[in-house]
Amino acid sequence: VFVLGKAAWTLKSGTVPEAVTMSAIGALAFAANGAVAVMLYTFRSGDANMRSVWLCTRNDMIGNVAVILAAAGVFGTQSAWPDLLVAGVMGILGLTAATAVIRQALSELASTTNQQSRELRR
């Protein structure tokens, strides 16, 4: 939600981000997230907590590549539009992942609650 709000603010103010800074930070973040993704890969289908961490790391890596591409677009066009496009996509991707994790967590909570209720009736 913050990313979408910041994109709207940037659109309104008309500022253009620094392409070199964007690409450098994107590359460093990609390397860090890549190392974490390697460690988390085997847990990608685990419980809601592990799935959440995996999805966030995966989404961060996708976002890092998108930021690097947006930096190239900002550099080539001297416009904020490539950055705003990436921010919009990443904001929606984050909200989608959050929704998936919340649904899984609620399902796990309901399953645990039902199991506990059955055990109490015994």
C-alpha cells in the first residue's frame, strides 16, 4: 500500500528518480535476496509462515529485476514513468501475495480449531 501511495505522490509531484542509484540498489538487493531464496527453496510449500517468507523473497527478487529494468527505462527516457509502472506492479504483487498468505493462514487456523474442538469433545 505504501509503494502505491508513494507512486501516486511521485506522479503528482513530477520528480524523476536517479537511474544509477536505482540500478545499484536493485543489483545489491537482488544478490542478497538470491542468497536467501537459495536457503528457502526447500520450504516454499511449507506452512503459512514459511510460504510467506518464500513468497516475499521471490517477489523481492522479481521486484529487484524490475527495478533494474525501470532504472534503464528512467535513464533512457529521463521520465519517471518506468519507475511508476514498476511500483504499481510491485504494489499489486505484494497485495496479492499478502492475500494468499492470509487465506492459507486462516485455513490453517480453522483446521487447527476444528481439530481442537473434536479433541475436546472426546
